[in-house]
Amino acid sequence: MDTSFVNRIVISTCLSLPLISLTALSALAGTINIEVINNSGEAIRALYISPANKEDWSSDQISKTIPDFGRYDILEWDDYDLCFFDFRAEYEDGTSTDLRDVDLCRKASVIFKEINR
């Protein structure tokens, strides 16, 4: 067998491996589970998410109120191929809190801390 032909196959295979691994990561990146922890002092009645580079918010992402010192463990976000997201919590008293540039690649949890009133 011609050695230049074998060399071309080896080089082609080595060059395609990074593409295969990137494709696999993209396929795995479909949905992320986000833990929301409410330590704000007020129940959260609505929660909105947006990729950090967008101006518009999603629809409300929770199906029930998150009580103070409560958690919401089963929030699933589709099309997860970014790391940084913005979150807006709207509380039962009518106020809201925005958390900007939350890095979900490091830790898939969001903590709303006590509100200064």
C-alpha cells in the first residue's frame, strides 16, 4: 500500500476528531436543569430567563410560586448552548430582582438573596 495514501488517511482522521467532539457537545447541550433557590424574604410568583446577549425575556418559567427559603428544582431550559443568562424574579409584593450574566456552565443554580427594602 502506498505510504502517502496512508499518511493522508491518518492526517484526515486526526483533523476530523475535533469536529466530531464539537458535534457531540452540541448534541448534548439541548436541555439544562436549573435549580432556583429563593432566599429573598418574599415569595417569587414569576421567573423569566434570557440569554445574556438578548433584551427580551422568556415567558414565565415556573408553574407555582416559590416560597421564601424555598427551591424550584425542575426548571428545564431548552437550546442550552450558551453559558451566560439573565434572570428576573417577580415577587408577590410587586417588586422584582434581576440577576445578570449568571454563568450556568460553572454551576446550574441561581440564588435570589434577601431584598433590601
